[in-house]
Amino acid sequence: RSFSFDWFYPQASYFLLRAAGLEKGAQNPGQEVVGRVTVQQIYEIAALKIKDFDKKHKQIPLRNLARALVGSCRSMGLEVYCPDSSKPGTPDFLPTGSQQQK
């Protein structure tokens, strides 16, 4: 007999909290911000998590996964920002307004 064993990375929320240096998210997400993560950190986490989707035979673009991670950040009370938003080529998946700071 033989079997195969696939391992997956932890959930995205684990990586997001570690990137922000927190142990848990906000008590009242949407009303309070408990931490911040950069766009680069979002893309690094998305690059790790995309491998899990490949193992499940699901093709999803990296940009769409990054957008989903931004949504997860919002629901956890994390703010996503660009350290240098004046740089040309700033990702357009970031929402405008309170979620992006210069």
C-alpha cells in the first residue's frame, strides 16, 4: 500500500497577524485599527498561499488572492498601506480612503 501526504500552510489570518506583530485581531473590526501591514507583506503572504491553491488544483490569480487578503485585514482590524505611495506603479487593488495612508 502507498499513500500521499499533502501539507498546507497555516491560514492567512495567522500570517497577517504575524506580519502585523499581533497575537489577535480587533475586538470591533471596522471601528478600531489594531495594526498595519504593507502591500509588500500582502503579496508575500499571497505568494505562499497560492501554492496551497495549486495543490488543490484551483487556479487563482495572485492579484485576486491579494485582494482577498486585504478583505481579511479589514475584518481583523488591520490597516493595509503603501510605505511610499508616490512611487509609480502602486498596486491599484488597495481601496482609496481610510485604508490607505501616505
